[in-house]
Amino acid sequence: MEQKIDIAIIGECLIELSANGSLADTSTLNKFFGGDTVTTAVTVARLGGNVTYLTKVGNDGFSEFILSSLKKENIDTSLIKTNDEQNGMYIVSHTLDNKEVLYYKRKTAATKLSVEDFSEEAIKKLKLVYSTGVVQSLSANARELIRETFKTAKANDVLTAYDPNYTSCFMNSNDTKELFEEIIEYTDIMFLSLKNDALRLYEVDSVDKIMNYMWEKGVKIVVIKSHIDNGYYTGYNGDINFTSFYNTQKAIDTTASGDVFNGGFLYALINGYTPADSAKFASVVSGLQTQNYGAIQAIPYKDAVMEKI
């Protein structure tokens, strides 16, 4: 029987090589997988959600590892196609005082994503589609895919969710803002970092101003992550609620905690939680993830989350 899919996430799965120590001194790198959208997909799946991941994987020595890893996480891979490009990679190291991250993302398999990879019929069966500015920045074809998928979803009353996820490592702020504005009219749920997105893209550090701007553009639910205030602002129907970060005194690794929060929020929302309660739920999911090392390795399962709710 065909699996019922609620959420489709479009992105790029990267190979992660990690070191417990500085890159200069380490002699061993541990292999895993990662990326902003795949972290969100794993979060949804570990919470019990039905999620499919749309990407392209390169036929190099890592392809079987990527596909099998996603399947082990109970993520549907039926929309994933392969090609002859290489898979993207990042190397990360942790020390007590520092974290180093190196990205290798030129001409990767996922840059070949295109509008032909998603059909209107597939979109109609979903509850929600999610992607990020990182994915849009991969190529002109990937940019077109996100725009047309969101447009089609909106026309068919399927929720859309988006995070600019701006990073200066490989994204230009002006280009990221342009990508952001391109899909905003088709976006129902927006995740923003006050520092990295609102301030760097719009030069605005006011929660009220950025909320009102998004609402005026037609975004229904806006979530703003503020490290200044140590919490999340959730705006919906003209009201703004605040949720504190969960148990920050136990945090040891915040890598990808924002992506994990997004997954927790989307899972809760499509399972009947209000936007404010979705933020509370997601704060616990993200907070638990920061209490262990590894972006994906540390993502909690639903039982562990429910014990803390």
C-alpha cells in the first residue's frame, strides 16, 4: 500500500565529515550526512511524521550511503533521482573553544534540481511543502523549482513553509533577499533569524516591524528566532507570542538547532497544534538536540520530547 505523505521537503543532502578536535590536529574524520533541509526532514521523521525528501544524489562513492541513511530514518526517497555529478560535502570540527566548518558545494548533484522533478499531482496529495534559501541559491533551475512548487502548492491549498537560512559562507545577502522576495507571496509559514535574516537582509532588528512586513505580504505565520531575547516570537492573526529557548544551560552544541526547531514546529502544526503551542513543542525538540553533539545524531525521538512537554 502506498505510504501517505504529509510533508515534502526540497533540499540538498550533504556528506558530513566530522572531527573531535581541530582540523589541523585530527587524524580521523567520521562520516555522516547533513544539510539544513535534511536535518529538518529527519526531525519530522523522528517525531513520527510522514515526510518525503526531494533532491538529486550524485553517483559517486557516497550515493548508496545517502539513500540508505535516509531510508533508515523512515524518510520516503521515492522522489530522489541520481545523476553523474558529485555530492556536496562539509567538514566540521569541534574543540572546547572553537568550531570549524568547511563547505565543498560547487557543481553538486542537487544543482541539477528542476521543475521537472515535482508534479502538480504529487503536490496536491500533501499537507505542506518546505524549503530554504540555501536550496534556491544552488542554481537557477533549483530557484525555479522552489518558486513554481510554492506557487502550485498555494493554488491547491497546500501549506508552504520557508526559511531564508542566510549564511555568509556561501550566500550573498542581496541575492538571498531577492530569492526571499520571489516566493514570499506564495508562503504561509516563515521562519526567520532576527540576526541573520531580518537584520542582514532587511537591516531591521524590530520584531514588530518584521512581523508586520511579513503579514502585509500575506504570510500567515511568522516565527522569529532571537538569540538576544533567548527565545522565539510567533506571530499569527495579529497576535505575537514568546517562547523561551529550552534548558539552555545544558546546551553543548547548537549546530543546526534552528533547522531542528523548524522540523518540530511543522510536525506539531500539521498535527493540530496552534502556532504558539507548535513553537513551545519545537523549542523542546531543539533544546534537547543541543544537549548532545552532532546536528542529526542528536535529534531526539518523540518519546524523549513528550517526557519533557
